[in-house]
Amino acid sequence: MAKLGKRTRAVREAFAGKDNLSVEDAVALVKGNATAKFDETVEISMNLGVDPRHADQMVRGVVGLPNGTGKNVRVAVFARGPKAEEAQAAGADIVGAEDLMEIVQGGKIDFDRCIATPDMMPVVGRLGKVLGPRNLMPNPKVGTVTMDVAQAVKNAKGGEVQFKAEKAGVVHAGIGKASFDEGKLAENVRAFVVAVQKARPAGAKGTYVKKISISSTMGAGVSVDVNSAVVE
């Protein structure tokens, strides 16, 4: 059996026997053991009582975290004319139309969020097989197909997080950095949980939020007491 490194052993010992913690205790544990040489991302994972393969059980949404994500989000905007100018003025990193479509088709995806004006969707639609699997396809339900491109760019840059349930009914996202204050991380955790709660689909039956856990990029995960995070 491979020998565990000192850091791995220390993390395992710190997390041993600890589960179902309050949001504050879980944040403190994860933050205190995020000892990598870079500012680790604190991530949340929620196991939901849904089967996203059924349309009436799909969970999807967007949330503006009160304390941001700490991540520099690169934003691409599909727009023409005045709307393209608005996007650039708002701080979009890449703006284009057919030219941008060709870049993406060529395999270069140098952005974290994709926004489009409604008239550009016939062009963007051709990129479904490329953008879809990466959860980058613009969608009016999460505000990324819009005429107000300036506000959409500002939202993306300001800490807005999109979420979508995967096949197993799991939703996950980065909700801050290990360098954040514990209080700010806890606020972000609760804001994310509330947003996922509000996105409960009509077809969801029984227990909706089954499990919540948080971790850091290089660290172990710890489960959070659902009642501590869920706001009724």
C-alpha cells in the first residue's frame, strides 16, 4: 500500500469522525485545512432527490453570492453593433458574432461564461455540442440570453454562479476562496442552498435536499447538517 504524505495524513486526521457539522463548523474545518500553496476554492456539493433525466425534475438556476466567488471570470458575449459595444464597455473579455463562433468551433474556448443577445441564438445554436457539455450554452432561464448584455456581464463578473443538476441529481459549485473570512463563506453557503431550494422542480417528490458537503480544491470533504444550512 502506498505511503501517505504528511499533509494527507494530517488532513485525514483532522476530518476523522466529523460529519453533519453546522455550516460554521464545516467552513472552519475546511478553511483551516486548506494548506496548499495557492488560494484554494471552497466548493459545495448538494445531493438532491431528483432525477434530471425527467424534464419535470430538472434543477437549474443562478445565484448572486453576497461575497462573490473570488474568481476572475472571463466572459464571452455574442452580439452585434450597439449591443457588442455595450458588452465591451461593461467589461466583457471577448465579443463577437460569426467570427467568435468560428473561434469556438476551432476548439478555442477561453471563457467561463457565455452570454448572447436573442438575435444571435441561431448562430450560437450551432455550438450546442461544444458549449452544452461544458454548461456554457446561453439560456434565458439563467439570464444569459438577454438584450441587457451590460447587466449580464456585470452579474457574471460580480460573483454570480450558475448551477445545474447532473445525472445523479448532484449540484455543485465554487462558493468562495479559502482566504475568505469564515463568516463570508458561511453566508455564501447559505445563499447557494437557498437558491437551490427555490429551484425545486414540480416533479420532485419526497426529501429534496438529501445531503450537503463542502470541501476545498485539495482537501477532504465534510458533510453539513442539512437543517443548519436549509432555510425554511
